[in-house]
Amino acid sequence: MVTGELRSKIDSLWEIFWTGGLTNPLDVIEQMTYLMFIHDLDDSDNLRAKEAAMLGLPYESIFAKEVQIGDRTVDGSQLKWSVFHDFPAAKMYSTVQEWVFPFIKNLHGDKESAYSKYMGDAIFKVPTPLMLDKIVTAMDGIYEQMAQLKAADTRGDVYEYLLSKIATAGVNGQFRTPRHIIRMMVDLMEPKADEIVCDPACGTSGFLVAVSDYLKENCKQEVFFNRQNKDHYMNHMFHGYDMDRTMLRIGAMNMMTHGVDNPFIEYRDSLSDQNPDREKYTLILANPPFKGSLDADIVSTDLLKVCKTKKTELLFLALFLRMLKVGGRCACIVPDGVLFGSSTAHKAIRKELIEGNRLEAVISMPSGVFKPYAGVSTAILIFTKTGHGGTDKVWFYDMKADGYSLDDKRGETKENDIPDIIARFHALDAEQDRKRTEQSFFVSKDEIAGNDYDLSINKYKQTEYVAVEYPPTSEIMANLRKLEEQISTEMDELERLLNV
């Protein structure tokens, strides 16, 4: 979360753009993204060089030697943020505009790659050397502050905060999923080196980046020291779709900065007939839009066969089932209405998850998780596509805290159920005898089916009532009389004083 001094620094940076003439919030976000990418490219290149040196592996910096830009040849080291940020304003501006920006636009050799596709029409819009100098200085301050806070995903946090300034964000459903929730979902799913991962509403590629980070931390030997697995990781593992080109551009740069050379990130309306994917992916992680405009005429007909509706959250669940391979798994965020909605479409998709596939878990989250951008109550559904049932019982967990306050400030707190959720999900055998009065428990498929496939935890949770003993009525009445006498005496005293 962006708080305190960091928020102040970002507001100041926004003010620099605004007073400099860039008043379209999307333009500001795009230019910010390019500059953050240039900064992070320098950092990640240095990090990879250090890692290669530690592992004794060869590594050639992208800034090494001379770089060809158009018909000119320039010293690659001049393109590093850590070098040009010390230049005088005029020289810095000409370096970024004439050398650095063309360099990052053509950084990826494959012209069909996601990066090349979405950077091809990128335009450097900072109008003056003085403005760029102010922006670079401000961004150095932001990165310095983030380093002190030991927060990793600077771009994501800054983007989340900037997004709150866009009035249309609430209409389009473009709310960034909090990083700790993304990471919890990835930890629950434990991705493997041979996964084919997809987010059909990828936004800034937060879920894909988290899978990439998880594999680096937990499967480094298996992924990076196996030629076939490394090629799969770089070129075939990650797939993301979105309908916002700004998001796609940010997502492609985000993935590349995190070390994935060629993710398949594409402009696509996932719910329409232009999405041909069927039984293709082994893992889907998503937070699909809960609202926003939907052209009912272009919705894929096979999705409408599963649940005839215009509600995007229900259609996306049907889509996930279609896109997964048999045996493929999904963890997705849904609004609470999906769990208990009484319409035919709501019941149909829940029945399909339970009777036609294997629904494993429903994790209810408190309504403050998406604050300050949205106050909707949500849940995480975890299921496996089988095509022929397999649900015997469903594990429910009532998350009450996520490590942050549930108000608009979202400050850090000690209360955090996430480690407990992950630990319990990976040891479900120990959950068999948990009572309905506890925070997590199992419910049988038959009981759920008997309740119209209702998946709201409150339907099954039992509340313990503690008996409270009250004094007899006569004693209460005697106490009331005493109080009445005391009030009367004090009122007489007050009246006497006022009459003096």
C-alpha cells in the first residue's frame, strides 16, 4: 500500500506532470510506466549480473558495448538510468528522447513478441528538459523511499495509487488486486515448472508476475538449470489477455522486467467468440471484472449454454472451466453475490462447479480487502476441472484479517489469517474434525446441494451462544428505585443552589 511519505512523493510527482501540461491521467500513467521501466531495467540488469557472477554463469549486460540506434552508434552505458540521471537537464532530455526511448522500444528482438507489439506505438510525451529533470529527481526519491520501506513491487504500488485518481476506474472495474492477496493465491496453488498459466483479465500482469517470482524462489534448480523448462518459462508458460492497451503495455513491461522474455500477452475480449482457447491451460489465476459494460451479442455462445446471463463474474467462471485442461486448477476472486445469488444463472454455475467438477475451497474475505478503491465483499474459489464431478466436500475458511486495517487507510496490523489459510489448505486431512463454530471447516456436497448449492459461509457456520445470567427482576427494580431517589435528591439540591 502507498501511505505516508511515499504517498506525498507520488502526489508531488503527479503535480509535476500536471503543471507541465500532461493532464490526461492515462498519459501520466503511461509516461510514468516507461520511466519506471527504464529505471528497473538498469536495476534488474545489475541484479542479473550479480546472480550470474555468484553462480559462475556467463552474462552479457544489455548495456554492454556499443548500441545501434537508427544510423547512430552510442555507448550502451550512457543509456543506464544510474548514468544519465546525473546529466544536466538538456543533455538528459536529449539522451532519453533520442537514445534511451528508441532503445527500449526496440529492446526485444522478436517483433511478434508482446513487448514489441505494445511498445511499437509508445510515444515519449515529456515536453521539456526541466520537467524531465524534475521527474527523474522525484522518481529517485520515490525509489529511495521504497527501498527504506523494503517494498518490492514499486511499479505495482505506484500504479495502484495512480489508478485511484482515474474517475473511470470504478466503471471499468480496473482495480489492482492487492499483492499479498495475489501471493496468497499463488502460494495456495503451488505452481510447478511445467505449468501453462493464464489470466484472462490480466491488467498489469500481477498474477503472472507472482507465479514467476514463486518459481524463482521455490523451483529455481528445476526451472533455470533445465534447458527445456527454462525455454518453457521464457516463451510458453505465461498467457494474459485484456481489453485495455495501456494495461497490456504495462503488463508486458512488467513481465520483461521480472525476467520473462516472451510472455503471450494479447488484446482480447476473453468472453467473446474471438477467444478460441479450450482445454489449453493447467493453471488459471484471476480477479475478473465484477462490473462494466458487456456486449451481450458478442458473448461466446458456449458460455451462455452453461449460464445464460449478462453478469461478467458468472460468465468468467464458465470461461475458466472451458479454458482449463482436464486436471487443470483455478483460483479466482468472485464477489459474494456469486456464492448465494438466487437467479437461475447463479445456481447453474455453482452446480456446474460442484456436480460437474471438483470444488475444493471457498475462502471468504472481508469487505475491506479492496479499500480504498472498492468496498465489495469477495471470496476466493479454488477448483479443479474434471468434467465428471469429484466434489465430496468443500473446505470453507472465514478470513477476518489480512494483515492490514480494513478501513480506507489500510495500515499494517498484527492480525493476519493468510499464513493460517495457506498452512491449513496444504494440510486438509487435519481439518476433518473441525467444528462449524471454528474459522475453517468442511461441508459435505450433499448438504450444499440441499441448500440450492449456496456457498456462503454464513449458511453453514454455527454461532456459539454463551449464556449470560442476569439478576432477578425484583433486584433490578430495586436498583432503579435507588437511582431514581438519588436523581431526585440531586435535582432538589441543584434547585436550591439556583434559587440562592
